[in-house]
Amino acid sequence: MCWPVLIRTPLIPCGGKEDEANLMKRHWITYNELWRPGPMSYWVHIEADGKPYYYAKVFEPPLPRPVPGKGYPYYHVEIDDFTFEFASLEEIDVCISTLSQKHLPSTDKQTDERRTGPDKHWLNKLPAGVHAWRYRSKAVDYLRKARADFAKGSSAK
């Protein structure tokens, strides 16, 4: 099972505030030959064929299809030294929906349904700073922008 990963990457501004602001947020797509689950995949793409997650072939919502000539997309959104990773656009949608709530939801129901411990849920794996409303409100705005760019097939920064 793949658990949430938030990668710390140091950012070194090259100049004034404009350079610093541009470095604090960016997004891009990488492509993989095989589908690679993201930190949220287990919680978003639910097996629909009655098989355990790693043996399942049918999911709801369905897993993304490969882009011809490139492979399976894997989405990265970096905000203030943290990089969110997603294996599908649906995962970005769930992240936006969850993080946009003023009070974060309890993960108890989902962890009970999926028969995991609460420490396994993607939301509980995020660093404390990401849980703060101040960070989340800024992150959600940028996640929406990145999501729109990804849907258009662009990974513009």
C-alpha cells in the first residue's frame, strides 16, 4: 500500500518578492510506464470487483488511462516547500474538497470502512502545518489552478 508522501524541497529565491512568490508554488506532470498509486489512491479509487485493493482490476472511480506515447500521468503540486502527489485528477478533486472545509472532517468513518488504523489515512499523514486553515486556504486556491491546468493538458508553472 502506498501512503501519503509530502516531499520537502528547499526553495532558494533568486531575487525579490516576485521571484520568491513564483518559487513558492509550482505544478507539473510526470509520466510512468505503469500506473503508480499516489498517497490518496487507496482512499479515492475504491475496488469495485470484490477483490482486495492490490488484486482489484475494477475501481470506482476508474483508474486513469495512459496518455498515448507518454504513459500514466502523475501530478505534482508544490506549495510552500511541500509537494502534494496525485495519481489522478479525481484525487486532486477529493483533496480540494477536503482541505477547503474550515474544519477538517474526522477520518474515523473512512478508516473503519477500509479496515485500517487512523494513522494510515492520507489526511492524518500530512504535516501539521498543512492542517492549518491559513495554509489550506492558500493551498486550495492553487490546487484549483493546478487542477484546471492539468485538465487542459498543461503543466505550466
